[in-house]
Amino acid sequence: MTRVAAVDCGTNSIRLLVADVHPETGELVDLDRRMTVVRLGQGVDRTGRLAPEALERTFAACREYAGIIEEHGAERVRFVATSASRDAENRDEFVRGVVDILGVEPEVISGDQEAEFSFTGATRELTGRTDLATPFLVVDIGGGSTEFVVGDDRVRAARSVDVGCVRMTERHLVRDGEVSDPPAEDRIAAIRTDVEAALDLAEETVPLRTAHTLVGLAGSVTTVSAIAQDLPAYDSARIHHSRVSRDRVREITERLLHSTHAERAAIPSLHPGRVDVIGAGALVLLAIMERTGAEEVVVSEHDILDGIAWSMA
């Protein structure tokens, strides 16, 4: 077994997986898996730059992760950075900070690379199951972008588009520095318009409607599952490989978009860092299900982090 540490730094959160990986069988045993909401992409859609306070939140999380990686004695570390750091003018400042703290340079990967890691992480356990038909459509709804990947035993087509829960919230729901509470119908419609345009773009290269099983990844999807199950607290074991119907996703999306900040914050399974962005994230998921005709989404807790970990084996 090889002990590895994978770090995925996205627009909304930074996550760590320390695991033992068998290089021949691909078996992966978690030792530590955690997530911190840092909102690295704060304001990037508007300014084109990473905000100083967002960088400091991210570096603080990196310092915490460095201690965990050292404690577990990981032999290899790979740090992957996605949407926000791809877009930012001052991403060199971000790179220097990560190198100083963790000793490895963040790989600012392309959307296609992100898609491949996500697909591998999400489907490795699902391949061969008789209750799930292939091809899979893996959808990774992040803070700044959403990745679409169609494949079976390997990736057949992939596309990354610039819609995500943070980007849509900041673009359409923030006024005078505050998130609309709840948003007006025209603001919700504006998000829907952007998402539909992004789906048109994705369909130029990814045959979204040919897939037989929709697999959903990342915080917006896992949170919708937690709400659908009415969990008293976030529970990864109950969320992983759960299934949520399209009707239930629609019901939850309507509830989230028409509730106040206080009402959303009172949902026990909802992470405080997602309270303001979960409505937009749920709407992205609903639009995808309606476009593809998927009756349900299979929710996976295993995603790009697992793909990064396997890549080091």
C-alpha cells in the first residue's frame, strides 16, 4: 500500500484525503477525509482576482492540512486547484502560498483533467453493478464550474462549463454585498437562463441524454441528498450511493430558493458555509435532471479527491 495525500481546492471549499492505496488492485482505504469552506472564489467572477481574505482563509486551511499530512506520514502529496484559481489574474500569489506551506506546487488543472479525475473517483466502485446501467453521466457541481463526463469503463466525452453555486449566487443573487433573502423570481430566472445556456454548451461535445445513470458529486448534490433524507446531521455513510428522485430534487430546490437565510441555516444537515449558495446549486442539479430526463440521481461522496489519490498509485 502507498500512503498518499490528495488536496482538492475548489471555488467554495478545500478538501483533504489521506489514504492508503494499493497500486495493483486500486483498493483505497481512507485514513482522514475532511472539508473546509474557504470561499476561495469570493468575488472572482466580478473582479478577476483572488481576494486577500479568501487567500488567507485558504492558507489557514492548508496549514491545518499540512499538520495532518505530516502526522499520517503520507509518502506522496498532490494538490489540485480548480475553477477559481484557473480564472484569477493573481493566481501566482496563490501558488507561492501553497508551496510555502505544503511544499508542493498546486496543479491548476484544466476542466477536462478535472472531469477525468471526478469520473474515476465516482465510478470506480459502481462499474459492474447490475442495478446501474451504463453509460454513466457524472456531474460535478462545484462553486465556479460544473463538469459533465459520459463514460463506461473509461471517459468517452467531457466538458467543463462556468456555472456553479458560488458563481451563480454572486452573479445573480448578491445586491450591495448581501444575498437576496429570498431572491426575486426574476433573479431565479436569470440563474436558470445561464444554466440552460451552459447545458447547450456542454451538449456540443457531451451526449448528455445518452447516459443511463446520472451520478452527482460535490457539496450541492450531497446536501440535497441529506435534506431529502431529513438527516439530523450530515452523515456521509447514509449519503454515499443514496438516490434522490427528480420530483424530490424539484421540491427541495423550490424550498431552498424561497426560504430565508435563517430558515436555511436551521436545516441541521446544511453546512454553514453553504447556506447562501445551496439554492443556486440545487437549481443547477434540477436543470440537469430535467434536460437529461434523469428520473433520479445517484449521489457519490467519492469524487475528484479519490481520482487524485488513485492517480498517485
